Amino acid sequence: MGRIAYDDREAAAFEANRHLSEASLDAWREAVGRHVSPRPGQRLLDLGSGTGSWARAFTQWFPGVEVLAVDPSAAMRARSLHRPVVEGHAAQLPVGDGTVDAVWVSTVIHHVPDLAAAARELRRVLRPGAPLLIRSVFAGRHDGLALVRCFPEAAEVLDTYPSVADVEAAFRDGFRTVALERVPQTTAPSWREAAQALRRDAHTPLKLISDEAYAAGLARLRRFAETEPGPVVDALDLLVLA
């Protein structure tokens, strides 16, 4: 995986800047619950688990469900809030055939270099009919992001991400689309707190814009922090395949 390399610096920034509050997770818990019916003994795979915040949330939400976190980055795995976490990537998963009851892929799909290979591997590990839940910003669907309001050049980066149609085409052998929904989340309680917490290394689009564009966007964010109360609400997509 990788548009950027998640070394120690990026992993530390991600840990500091990308974990949602418990209250902010409520909307995602409801959205996941519409498509996953967990029972004790089932297995949920968190692919590209990063520092483990989602895997930890699933463990709390779904008692008795085995949550396996998989990430290719040693720096991310070292900071994981969840155990076990093992090395692996979308085209090579360390689990057996048909042994997974759901897969969660959060803000990772744009890092996957070969979507068709990932589709084959995910079809291999998922039980028949089990859901694949992809949380992402897809190309052409970034209008719900506060980040783009402050850093308009980030939209150009986001438009290089896979579109919903790209993902559906790559996964059409073995998967069908079950749902596509927009899920709002409170990313920060205020613009001031968003400005204070922002870490460039935590956001792929900000890493890939110019230093000049980043500086101009940071100035906009700081102006918002002085003039707008918040909260800062973002809307990301949840694409469900099975």
C-alpha cells in the first residue's frame, strides 16, 4: 500500500490527529450496524488498521467478536491500540480461506495499488455473502470535507483517488454493491481546536499539495478558527459490497 510511506513521523501524526472521539463514532456505529450483524465467535478483519482506533472500537461495540487488525506499516503496528495486529496488505492477507465474517477498510482504498488483486484476496478470505465495508473519500465526492474548504488544492489530490465506479468495476467479479451512504462525523468540536490539532503528516492530500498551497490553507484555517464557532463536521462515504 502507499501513496505515502507511513514511517515513524507519519504514524505519530496519524495517532495524534486522526482518532475520532467516542461521541463522533456514534454515527459510524449506527452505519456499520446496518450492514453487520455480529455474533460471538465471528471474525472481523480491519484492513489497514493504522494505529488501531477502529479495531478498538469494534472490540467495544461487538463483545465476543474476534477483531483481527492487519497493517503493512511497522510504525503503525507499533502504535496500535489493539492487539493482535499483524503484518499484511490488501493483496496478501494472513488469514485462511472463507474465515472472515466482515472486512472493514477505512481511508485505505486509495493506497491500494492493484484493486483487482485486492478484490480477489478479499473474496478469498470472506465467507459467502459476508460484507466488505469501505469508508473513504472517493473521487468526485469530497464536497462534504472541511479540509477542502481550507485547502482547495487538496480536491485535485482527492480526484486522483478511486471513484465509486472504479471500486465497483474492480470488485465486480465476486461482489455486488449493497449500499452507498454518506455518514457525517464531528471531526473537531470547534474550528479553533481543528486548527490547533492539525498535523500535515496525518493527511495524504495535505502531504501531496505544494508547501505554498499548504501555507495558504493553514492561514484560511486559522481565520476560520477566529470567526467560526464549529463544530467541524465532515461527511465520508460508506460503500458496502458483498
